[in-house]
Amino acid sequence: MPIFTFGFSLRRSGFAAAVLTVAFLGIPWTCAAQAVRAVTVAEGLSWPWAVAFLPDGNFLVTERPGRLRVVSAAGGVGPPVEGVPSVDARGQGGLLDVALDGGFAANRTLFFCFSEAGPTGNRTALARARLSADGARLEGVKVIFRQQPLVASQLHFGCRIVEGRDGALWLTLGERYSRKEDAQKLDNHLGKVVRITKDGAAPADNPFVGRVGALPEIWSYGHRNMQGATLGPDGRLWTHEHGPQGGDEVNLPQPGRNYGWPVITYGENYGGGPIGEGITAQAGMEQPLHYWVPSIAPSGMAFLTSDRYGADWRGNLFVGSLKFRYLDRIVLGEGKVVSEHKLLEGLEERIRDVRQGPDGWLYLLTDSPRGRLLRLER
């Protein structure tokens, strides 16, 4: 049954127009117009990577070179917060994700992950700290998890943090590019989702606790480089990861499951040619919920739970594209992707992070030496 899709974008205005889809042969047609614009909240941020929302209406933003800043609701960019540990800010490394503790309003606790240098390489590390009452410094900084082993690489740190409803933390970890085969092994943290307590211990109900030869922090394995993660409306963890050249994936990592990298993939080697046997399925390995060919280079991921943009957008998944410089609105139904809609193509900026704020609006960070914090408005 032929389906025809028409669309346009107003590139210079910052607006994006929804598509009109018409189906023939008796299938009902629908037209849902929606225009949005990106409003600048703050600018002049140096390679911003993640944003969190403070209870007073201000923002906490990480900059990959190693700085954490408070951005006021009015758009003022504060000086670097003191107390951030040294980061290995080379290649894709640096100060990456930040997440407020669920009890932040009372305890001022936050978590951040970063690339940490070691004697023979570097790794992704997760730290806990308290933000001082005046927002000027971090107090009681403690690294609670370190990826093992150290690898001499500037690539694939992963590094998204999600707090589950039970208070445990999920952390996504890349396979560091040069060690992709280790994503299939359980004696290391490369290419894994790990789940830990807020003190860094492995919860007793993790899938590999007590298994000889397996690290107890591992939740799922066979991943490549997960730069997007979020908690779904039903409390499940959602992630996406970069494929090599094609094959970016959206997954719902389940405990103990193997997501296939580098044995199965919908991508190929850079420059062409199959990876391994060039297969896309194998028994005992999970299929992605969704994949992109060609790669969009996804980064940042959030569900919309508010009605700010109309009821038909509620429950949609939003993913930023670094490569093609748009915001992808993904409509889901019965556990599958029903449709995708490209927003903000006229922005022409790499989108690094996507979050829903306490006010129900979506907020974005653009990836550049003069990055911006944006609010998506109707």
C-alpha cells in the first residue's frame, strides 16, 4: 500500500513543520500540524555534554574540557564550579554526564561520569559529590566506580547515568573501540551497562552476582558505545548506541542479556566491508528495538511525559543527531517504532543532549566550542 509523505522546513526561522501523511487504498489519512522553535536559554558554552535541572530553576551543565557550570534561569553562565577532579579531556573523553540524586532537594547530592587517566591508559569513572548551597563548589567528591581495565584510547567512553526507581544507578560504558571483542566477555566492563548502588556496590539482584568469572556490576553486555540513556515511563532503562558505519541502535537492556556487538550488527567497517562474519542475527543475542542505516550518530535521549506540545507528542521518544544535526521525534506503539519525524533541521547544529525539564519543555545542548542551551517551544 503506497504511503506518500510531504514535508517542509523553515530553515532560517528555527521552526520545524510536521509532516502530512496520506495513505490510499482505504487507509484513513491523518494530518497533524505542529510547529516548534528552538529558543536560546544560554550560549557561549565550551563543548557542553549534559544538562541537569536544579530545584531553584537554574541549570547544571558539564563542559567536556572538564568544567561544570551553573547556568541561571535567565541565561547567565556562571564560573566553573570548584572541586571537579582532573579529567582526561582528549578525543571523545572529558567531563561527560551529570545526574542529580533523586533526593537532591534535601541532600544536594549529584553524580557525574568522566574519563579518568591511569598509568597505562584511561577509563570511564563515576563520582558522587555534594553541590554547595551557593552552587560554587563540589564537596565530598568520591569516585564510586571505575571501569576495568584501563585502555589506551581516546574513544568510546559511553557515560550516561540513569537512576532507577529503586534508587540503583545504571551507567553505560563503551568498549573503547580497540577492544570490541571484550564486549562479549564478562570479566571486564568494556561494552557493558553496569548497575550499582549509590555507594558503588553491586546490588544483590544483579544478573551475574555469584557467577564465577563474571563481574557482579554487569547488567547487560555486547554493546558498542552508548551515548544516550533514559528511564522510560514504565520504569525500564532505554539506551541507544553508535554503530560503526550504519547500525546505530535503540535497546531496552534486560538483565543478563547479550546485545551482540561485535558479532551481530547492521553496520559495517569504516570504509566498507563486513564486520566479522557480517551477520545481523544469532541465537542468544538480542535484536535492537530500532536501528538506523545510515548512522545518525545519536546522542542524548529523553521521553516526553508532558502535554506541552500536544497530547499526540506525549510518550514520544526524542533523540539528538550529531551527524545530521536534527532532533528525531520517535513515535512508539506496541513496543515498536511507528514513525520518525525530523525536527530542527534548520538549526544546523550538532545536538549533544536532550532532556525534559521540570516545566515540561524539552531542553537541548548543541555540541560546539560555542555551544548553546536551547528550549524547544511551540
